[in-house]
Amino acid sequence: DIGLECAGFLNSLGFPATVLIRSVPLRGFDQQMASMVTNEMEMKGVKFHHKCIPVSVEKLETGQLKAKWLNTETQE
């Protein structure tokens, strides 16, 4: 899962990182290990949004990117 890898190295460089998880993190891996990895990342400051899918990315006048996502459980 490249999203977790990118979030990990960006976080280690001091950048804020947020990961959207559709269903299960690191689906193809042992889930006990996947839980340990995501818990460690959370302790280091990576944010996780569970049950979410990306909807759009908009470039603001400042050059920043604004991402919108949908929580598949709450539809918000």
C-alpha cells in the first residue's frame, strides 16, 4: 500500500500526513501486524480516516491542494 509508505516518509520529514482507508489497512498482510504498523504510525503523528473514499482534489489560489472525501458509513 503505497499510501502508507508515502505517509510514513513524509511524516518522518516533518510534513503532516493523512491516510484515507476504504476498508482494511494493508489488506493483503497479517492483520495483527497491519494493526501494529498503523498504531505506530498514529503515535508518530500520521492521521487516519477510516471508511473513507476520495471525492475530489482542488488547487487553491495559494497553490495548496484541498482534498474532499466521503465517509462511506455516514455519507458525510
